[in-house]
Amino acid sequence: MDQASTTVEATYDGHEDYGYNFIAKHPDNDEEYTLTFQEVSDAVAKEFDLKSEALIGTKFKITYTTKIVVTKDEDNYEDENEINTITKLEKL
């Protein structure tokens, strides 16, 4: 299944155990929200060290894909997790 890419402008807010956080503004009402990326493509990882605090506060144009991963818990219930992967990152 092909994944559609989404592009957003956001400011890097740092790395946590669960992923890379960026602060974006909602286009309709200017409200800020956090966008978390669990994965980064190899090309982006080579160009930008997102684990470094040096990039915090930097504004980027981010191109990413989202995939839904379904896992089953110990009771055999399905659990859907969204995995966001940065495929392209450009400093603004």
C-alpha cells in the first residue's frame, strides 16, 4: 500500500524516548499542537542529528508519511498505532 506524503512547517522541540517532537500551528485557528515522529528516514538521519539539542527551536519544512500498525495485546484485542516517519527535512 502506498502512503501519501504530508508536508508541514513546524519548529523542532526535542527528542524523547517515544520520538521526535515538533510544534506546528493549525492552519485554521493558529493553535499550536505537537506533532511526534517515531521514525526518521536514513537520509534525514544522516543530514540532521535530531538527538542533539542544537536544533531545538529550528523551523523546518517536514515531509512525512503515516502508517497504521495494528498489534494484538495479551487478550487478543487489536491496538492501532500511528507511526509517523520523516522522509524529508528542510531548514527554513
